[in-house]
Amino acid sequence: MNKKFVLLITSLVLLLSVNVYGNNIKYENEYFKIQNNNNEIISRETITILDSNNNKIGNKNWSSAVILNNGNLLVGEYKSNKSYDYYEVNKQGEQTFITNSKYYIKDINSQTGNFITVNNENGNYYMGVLDREFNIIFDTIFSYKTNAFKDYSEILKIKGGGYGVFTIDGDELIQPIFDSIKKIDNNSFECVYNNKIYTLKNSNGIYINQTAINSVDNWAKDSVEKASKLNFISQQLQVKLNSNITREEFCEILIKLYEEKTGFSISINANNPFIDTKNEFVLKAYNLGIVSGKSKNKFEPNQYITREESSVILSNLIKKMEYIINEVYFEYKDEKQISSWAKESVQIVSNAGIMTGDTKGNFNPKNNYKIVEAISTIMRLYNLK
């Protein structure tokens, strides 16, 4: 018989043997063998644990088992109330009760010791992360991915949303807004949003959309890049820099600027006055006293903001930050179009040099404010002494 043919047959036999063995043994180290007789992502009392001498540990099958970083096992027993009792099994086979949890622990991160959890919702599997004390880092919000978080960070799709990049310790490196993400190297990702490809690069731990920044007009590029590196602009805003800015989005960049500039973190009251938003930046801006609702209980977060409306919010912020502003009168050709409630604010922002008129001497008070314009404005405010 041909030697090459014999070697090929031998290799196939060995490969098949490994696959069969792999279906029966989930994990193995020098102390334990974890035999899984169920190929489902979430087991229900189908895992048998053997010691190094092939003796069964315990008098029952378990629901889950992972090898801890200290070499012991964490095993779970499924309870009738749809929760799990977790025990730590040491190298002598002794069991110690640890906790009861509603989460099914599928795996463990070798770097941090954090647990990967899985939940089944109507036949769809979702994944989360617990810390070593079983506190929630991420609830089960990610679509299940085999061998997730083998590295410190992972590209994941969130439930009902897009792809983002997350760390095992709970940081969101890239917002889950993208249609797909591909890692280029340790400091950059290629992200697709609405059929357009963007390159996001790491700048001191903040991933900025270099493609989007390079696409803006030259007069705004420096401000946009600096604001991105200061984390004033979310990745959601970076993909639509030339769009009109909403009231909610304007609050976000202003609050980020205020907290960075002052070092003061604004708290949020338990009572939310608005029925149409729970956005933290809106509530912080409201608590700071720089915005109000469009009506008694509605903020209208998705409504575009005009230049005169933004001047009022900005002048309120200038007062809160106690800047000393000159009182030179700025006369605009379209002054009659400026609402009476905004006239003082227009003068304040003009004196501060953060908002000015166009080349024809008009303030354009009723025009919607674009994101790129708002960013340039807040960076002028940020640079005020």
C-alpha cells in the first residue's frame, strides 16, 4: 500500500478520535476531567466531573463547570427556581458553597477571573460578564460568541443593536452602532456604518474616527480632532458631523466640556421632570440649570436646536463657569429676527467670541445648528481663560 495513503488514513483516524473525545470532555487538567454529554450552550445537569483517577466527584451530574484561575473548579447546580447554586471544588474534591445566582456561567477569563455568563431568550443566546464577586459588569446584552474574551477586549453585537468593542472589565471602547467591525491592529479598527467604512484609531485610550475627522472642512478640523481626543464627541456623533445637532446631543457635548473643564461631576436627581427622556446628559444639564423643557414635562430631546436657542444655553453655561465677558454691543443685520428672549444671550456669546455672525453680518438665529458648528463653538468656550 502507498505510504502516503497510509499516512493520510492514519491522520484521519487520529483526527476523528480527537473530535469524538472533544465532544465528551469539556475541560481537563491534572486534577479534574469535566465530561459534558450535552452539546447545548447551556447545560441542564449533564456535566460529570471526574478526578485525576477517573472517580466521579459528587453523587450527581452538574449544570456547569469551569476551571478557576487557582486550579479549583466552579460548579453550578440548576435549581427549580431557575437559578444556580455555585460551589468551589478543590483539588481533593471537597465542595464549598459560594453563592446562588440567576446567571449561567459558561466560561472564565484567564486574565481577570471574571465570569462569562449566558442566557437563553426565546431560543436566542445572549452573553454577559460578572466579576469575581458575581457582581454584574455586563448583563446578558451581547449575542453569544464562542470563546469570547480570550483577549482583554472583544468585538460583540448587542441585543437589538450593532457591533461595538468592549473590555472584560466593562469599558466600551467603541459604541455598538456599527454594521460590522474588523480589527486592523492593536490600535485601530475598521468599522462599517451605513455602507461607509471608517477607521477608528486609539488616542490615549479613546478611539476616534479618523476618517470622519479628515472629511470635515479645514476650518473645523482642528476643533473636531481636539474635541474627539478629549472625548467630548461620541462615536455616534462622529459619523454624522455635518448633520443638524439635537437638543439632547447639544447637552451631551456641553456637559462633557463642563465636567472636564471644572473637574466637577454633576449629580442626577432621583425625580426626572421629563416624560420623554432619561438621558443622563439632559438631566445633568437640567440640574446644572442651563436648560429647561420645551413644555412643563417634555424636553423634546430629538428636536433640532437653532442658533438662538443654543446661544441661550451657552450663555447660561458661561455664567455658571463664571467667565468675565466684555459688554461690547454687536449689531447684526438680521437683529429683528432674533427672538426677544434670546437677544441678551446672543450678545453674551458674541462678546465671548464663541459664536459670531456670517460674512454678511447676519447671526442667522433661526438656522439649525450643525454638529460640526456646535463642536467648534464649544472648543472656543473650552479655550476661554
